[in-house]
Amino acid sequence: MEQDTKAIETLAEWLADARSAVAFTGAGISTESGIEDFRSSGGFWTRHQPVWFEDFISDPESRRRFWRQRREMIPGMLAAQPNAGHRALAQLEQAGRIRGVITQNIDELHQRAGSQRVLEVHGTAMKVHCLSCDKRWPSGEIQARLEAGEEEFICDACDGLLKSMTVSFGQTLPAAVMMEAMQWARESDVFISLGASLIVYPAASIPELANRHRAKLVIINREPTPMDGIADLVINRAIGETMSAVMVAMEERR
């Protein structure tokens, strides 16, 4: 406990003195809001075979399977609420203590907590768009149609295929988002990874880049990660309680 207290005080000090701190989040921050970790044992991708992007484009049955999976997936995301970790990051951004959040998550909980600058490297499940003309729909509207029995979704503006705005297996990550995320990493002096396993590439290359450019690398995760050995600070605790304690420590420094 004393070691945890010292680590929290150290992180509070680094954030207070930072010129360009950046947060990087993975599934662990969302699981604290009740959203399952897709890749963990028993997670969504252990129960379902992922639909690859090429198959989605070319095969009607693969598209129907994609939408059936989404019908199961989305209600939990729509019902989830931001937790103390999300709220702390939003407050840090509003106070000018972090530049923004780079997230691998697709649930938009950061935005719902109040974060304004969020780079979604894996896209978002909270919107559906046309792959041809980019017309967009909110997830709740498409979910209602799914639950009413629809299995094929065609754009009413151009007859293109609709798909959630997530990055599917085999689909390229959004280049502009990745370029901006890498710029944030290169320019950061404190880089905090929260709830990320740091094994999913190319997203995991972003904290590595920050480390190579001399940022203080902080890892907050319940389990060890492959980057613990290069981190300047590792905290193996729940994110919500850790960041709440950091916020208190920062307030006490004033």
C-alpha cells in the first residue's frame, strides 16, 4: 500500500509538471464499466469467429453474421456508463493537464465522460456508416432495426453497404488518426497507458514510440504487460480507484 501511495504521488507530480501528457487506453478501462474484454479468456472473440473485412465486402452470409454478432454486442455498450477513470481523464484534459486520449476502445465512453480530444485508433461501434458515401446513423437506430429482424443494411442514399465504424479484422487502421496519435506520442513528455495489454499491434507501437522519444512511460493495468520493463512507473491496480487517488493527490499539491 505504501508503494502504491508513492507511485500515485509520483504520477500526480509528473502530471502537474508535464508540458504534453497523453493518455492511451485499452479494454481494461471499459471493463470497469461492465463492458467485456473482447480478447480475454471467455471474451467475445473466443465465442465468435470474427468477420474479416474482405469477407464482409464480398459475401452476403458473412455480412449477416457480422450483424448478428453486432446485435449481441451493442446493447452492453449502449447501457454502459463512464467510470471514475474516464471522468478523471476528462477532468485532466479540461484542466490542461493532458493533451487528450488515444484509445483502442470502440464504446465512446471517453466522449460521454466529457473528453473532447479523443483519437479512436480502432474506430467506433457507436456509429454506422455507408462504405460508399459515408452517410452515418447512430448505433441505437441500427440496433432497433436489427432487433426487428433486419439482416442486410443498404444505404438509402447510394445503395452502398452499411457497416459499423469499427476497424474490422483485415481492415486498415485510419491513417490520419494513426499519424496524429504518433505525433502526440513523439511530442509527449508523460505517456500514460491505462488498461491496455500492449500486445495488439500496430496500436501498441504508439507507447513504444513515446518511450523512444524520452517520454516518462506510465503503465496502469491489473496484469503485467510486455512493456513493464521499459516503463518508468508501473501500477497494478484498478484504473478508477488509481486515477481518483491521483486527482486527490494533484488537488493536495495546489
